[in-house]
Amino acid sequence: MNFLRPEPAEILRLIPEVSGRLPKPQKIFLSDETASPMYGFPVLLTESLKSLGVALHEFLRAEEELQVRMLQRQSHDQVVHQNAWENYRRQLARATDNVTTSSAGRQYPDIFWLLHSLDVARVLKGTPGRVTRIDSKIGRERGGEIKYSVFFKFLDRVLALTYDSVHRLAQDTEEVEQELFPTLLGRMRDNVLIFTEDHISRDLSELTTYFQDNLHIDGRDLRYRLAKLNEWHNQRFPVDPQLNLGAKSLLRVETSDPAALLRCSGYVTFLATCEGYNPDRLLGREQVQVWERLLLKLKEFELYHGLRRLIVPLEESDGEYYFRDKTLNRTWVGPPLTKVSNATRPLDFMAPWVVDPQVSRFGMIYDITDFSHTVTVLRRAGTEVQDSSFRQMFRFQRRVNRFAATYRLKLEKYLGDGAFYSAREAWRMLVVAIEIQRLYRKALDEGFPFDRGLRIALNHGNYRLLPIQGGAGGGADRFEFFGHGVVELTRLTTGKSMREIEEIKILLIGLGYREEHVHEFFNPLISKAADVVDKDEETRPFHAYLNQSGKLINEGIVATAEYIEAIDRDAGINSLYQVRDASRRYVGFSLDIAEHRLYIGIRKLGKASLKGLDPVAVYEVVDGSIWKDQRFVTLEDTSLVSALDRMYAKGVGG
């Protein structure tokens, strides 16, 4: 940084309401997610985005040529100019609409303008040279003037387009119009440097045209006097206690570099009042004011340009994302491509959603059986018992969450009596599901009052991310999953144990009704394959099966076919076994986790009828530690899915 001091207080002075006003860079992991992440704004370099850049360049060049022709007093083809503007306007309006409607507090408009303002600056930086190639005399005499004339006309048109877009979208979305206008664009428009420069060195050598044609001052004289001021100050500061005291008490700055003090706002104004300061040789009174105003602009430029440099352009190839690491540039081959994690979700400003809300994830929900009923019973037992039970519930959930975090599962939402987690690797979720059952058994041994059972469901599917709160509101970004994947998990866990008929029969008999009359009354329902309980299955602490009507009874762990296929493909299973458990047969395998081996059994249950969904193939997953004393029969199958299908087809899967 040449002008901006890298201190929070410095940024707060520039933007007092900085919290929520500046876009927050996100973590960008490389393909090896164990490595330290980069921080930045991942932006997808699509053909549409490149086309917007080309349209911008063509429009600004058309505007430059129009300015030159007007100075030459020559006619100009207005159709070419209008077509260039219309082509750019159409694409810019598309991007503006996309980033505004999809933002939901995620500051997409600000990030877009960070990127686009840099494109504008790079084009306008070359304006004097292009004008000189059109007309050498006009280029020498008025190239800088044309540069700023083009910029201000560009800014007027862009602001008008943005206001129109925001006004229209505010009516459509019932939002407050002022809140939709890009905050950063509103700030950047007041600083010409941001849209016209892509680098400013400490000696201000790039600002010749800015001084002459925008500020209308003698830039060479200002730079000369600044150099003399720096020399005088370097000599005076070490021996002048007044300057030392002023730096410490007024600016609260201690530095061994006197030149750095000249870049502190207000310090040059202070110097101009000190004994020995010569305004005729150094900065005059008006020049001091010019410098103080300019210094604020330079600091703002470096702040926003620093954010612009955090943009990480990503290229897509075969569904993978790469960026060109310019820090490893080889001029004869160009920057090498570096792959980033598949979890990266780059911004595509030319797409309606900007970030595609659909994600593929492995999902898991665990759910305490009959939680509400147990809570009702506990409420009758008194406040002390109720408080104790909820402390135990809190402790259980904390244990689960700590273990899930160890295996890099992301807690998406607490569900009161359970939680919803997501992950990008199937085996991690499988390990956590088994451990949750073990933690539940441990909690029961400790007197856990919610002892009616525990259901867990695993799947892999498409989820959609719904933005609930964005960082612009001052809090962290927050999203909710919705869509088919969540519905499927919910159906796999919230299905009751389907004991209703048996429970009602027991209730009626207990009230004094004759047993034969009760059975006779319910026989028509049973004959129509109504939901009944399989008493053999339910002798197990954790169990899952399909009842006579194809309804899923889940009091254990169930998984969908797509999830099992992912385990088969990615978990690195070496050997498969056939395991017997009473009348049930499982395909068993082991996973080497950390310093121990985890045994797991899976059997195919069939296709379950879930409310509102097409029939879903489901599988029961069990903790294989209960079979540690058994001898396993090795299977010849190399595929978990084919072994499960073959076992199910032979009629031993249920």
C-alpha cells in the first residue's frame, strides 16, 4: 500500500459504517482441501461475461471516436455509436438485473462493480494513446480531456440504467428502492480514480492527465513541491520535538519512517503551521488543501482496488474449476492452471441466479422417536425433572455435533429433537451415523429420558439453497436447504412406527372392551394390508423394515440407493462379507477409520412408499460391532450394490 495504512482505524475513518458495507471475501479451497484456503471472490469467466467486456470496450472506443470527430468538426456514423451502446446496455442490464434480484444481502452488485470498474479503468487508461492514433494533434493536446469526458458520459448512462433497473425491480420484489441500489457503486462514482486507474505509484506519476484535465492544476508543480516537502520533513523530523509530539498526540502514530507521516490525513495541514515551514518552496495554502482532499481519494482508491484484486477469475473445464496462478507465471508458457475444490461455487453474473442454488450433497437427519409425547409426560413430572431432561438432551446434541464436526459434516439446522447435516463425502456421514447410535445407547445408560428410539436417514441428492440472511445485514451469511433432497430425508425419518392399530387395540382392551370384539373390529383393516408391526423386527434396539403395505418403519438407519452407490464408488471397500442375523442377511464390510476398524452391515429392504414421493429404494444400515464374534462368509462380488441386489433377488434381504 502506497497511501492506505493497513489498520482498522484507517478504514473506519474512510468508511465509518464499514460493517456490512464492504463485501466479505470467502474461503476458496484448492483441490486439496486440507491446504490453507485463499480468500477472495470467485468469479466464473463465462463467454457471456467476456462478451460484456468486449461490448464495454467497443462502446468506450466508439465514444472516444465520436469525441474526436466532434473536435475535428467531421461527421460521424451515429448508427455505429448507437449500436455499440445498445449492445453494451443490453448486456449490462442483464447483469444488473441478475445481481440485484439474486443478491438477498449477499452483495452481488458490489462484487460485480468491483470487477466491472476494473475493466472500465483498464480501457480508459489507454484512451489518450488511442486518441493519438486517430489524430496525433488532438491526442497530444486533448487526449486526457477526452478520457474524462468519455468517463463522465459513461457514468451518466450507467447510473441512469442502474436507477431504472432498481426502480423496476423494487416494484416487482416489493423491496425498498434505496436498499437495492449498489452501495459500492454509489461510493465509487464519487472517486474518479477508481474508474480511470488500475495502479497509482507513490510518486503519482500516473496522474498527469488527472491533474491537468480533471483537477485543472499543475501536476508537475504539485509533485515537485511534494518531493521538496518530503526532503524537508525527513531532515526536520528527527530533531524537532514539536513534530514528534504532533505525530504521537494528534495522529497517535509512532513510526521510524517520517515519509509515512505525510500520508496521514491532516498531518500536512499540521506541518503548514509549524515554524520553519516555507509555503513558497513547499506546498502553498491551496495546495495543502488539494493534497488533503487528494489523499482521501488515494486512500479510497487503494481500499477499493485492494478489494478488486481479491477477485479470483475461474475457468471451467469438464465440470472442474481452475484459476491461473499469476504468482507462478512463466512468460514462455503463461500462468499455470490450478484446480480449486469442487465445493467452490463461483459467481456467474450473467446467469439469473448468479450462484446456482442447486447443490449436490450427502444429507443426514437424525430424529428422536416420540419426542413430543415424551416432553408431554415430562411436563407433568414437574419443573425440576423437565429441566434435567432438557439438560441431558442438550448434552447429547453437543456430543453429536462435536463428533460430526470432527468428520467435517456441516450442521445445517437444529430440528429440536434432532439435526440436519450435509457433507461432500459419503463415508464420513456413514461413520457419524453409526456413532450417533452409539452415543444414543450411551445416553440411555446414563438415564436419558427420551428413550423411545432414534431414527437416522442418509441420502444423496439435489438440494436448493434459499438465502435467509446475507452478510450485508451485519451478520454471517445464512442459507436454508430446501427441495427434493430435504423432503426425502424428512419422509425417511418422520414416518411414525406405525403402531397405531396395535396401540388402539391395547387401549380399548384396557378400557374393558372384550378382546375378541376388538380383534374382530380391526380385522378388515388388517386384511387390506394396513400398517401392522413386525414383532420379530422390533425386538432389535435399532431396526428398519418395510411393513405389509410397503410403508417404511424406521427406528434405525436407512439410506437411499444413490447414497449406497456413492459408498460403493468412493469408500474404498476392499472385501465384502455375508453376515447372518436371525432371519436377516446383510452384506458386511469394514472401513479403516483413524486407528480403528469400523464394521458395517447393509441390506436392501425394497421400495418404500413415502408420502408425496415416488417409490424409493431403501437400505437398512447397521452397526457391525454386534457381529464381532461371528465368522464372516466372504462374497465373490466386488461391487456392494450388485451384492445387495443379488442377495435381495434371492429373497434373503428381508
